[in-house]
Amino acid sequence: MATDATSTPVHDKVQPASTSLSVTQPTSLRRPSEAPRSPMALDLVELDLALDLNDVGGNGFCEAVREAAKRVNGEFLFDLPASGLLDDAQRIAVVCLSREHGGRFGLVLLSNDGDQARTVEADETTADLLRFAKAFVAVLEKL
């Protein structure tokens, strides 16, 4: 059976070849603790980039997160020790990125070394913290 550059044989039938590429790291090459991640939401990427503009070590974690939240039109709500919630962070800050549709929140983690901050989505380990943040915002709105 003859095929050209735009088709591939499939069980004696010719179908167009795919023009899109998807590159995925094989499971065998991932580190055991490295789970596949979904893409980060745009508002969290913006917050992460704003954090890069602040000196966490020089300004302090709380102030760096506060300034980053202002840059993305978010609200710094609070920060607290991460002990008991996450093993790979010493503090967690919560930023309200939007109050629409029940609120949109981002978490900022301070590394155990205290020299890096990164943004993450809330997950099952931080679900209670997210519920607290929503209640916190509801109280602020009533004031």
C-alpha cells in the first residue's frame, strides 16, 4: 500500500497523520515523588511572577506576598505556619485573587529554607485552609 507524507496506514486504510505533537515525560523517568501536574491557572502564574519581583529574604515573606498580591489586584488575607499541613514549607499565605463566584484563592508557600516562595492551587491537604479563607472573606465583606 502506498502512503504519502500526510497519511499513515492503519489496518489497510489510510488516515491523515496527526499534525500536533504532545511531549510527555515517560513515567519511568519521573522521580517517585514527582506526580504529573496540571497547568497552573493564569492568575496564579501572574502572582508567581509578581513574587519573583520581590525579595523574600530581604523584605520578609509576609511583605513580599502582600506586595505581589497588590501587583495582581489581589488581596493578601493572612499567613500562618505550615506545620501539620505541608512538609515542604514553613509558612503558607493565602491571597484572594477574585471575590467573584464564591472567591478564587491562591496559596503561597515559603520553602523550609526560607529563601523561596512559590504559588500553588489548594488541594485536599489544604481544603480546610481554603474553607477558612472563604469564611474570612465573608466576614470582611460584612464589615
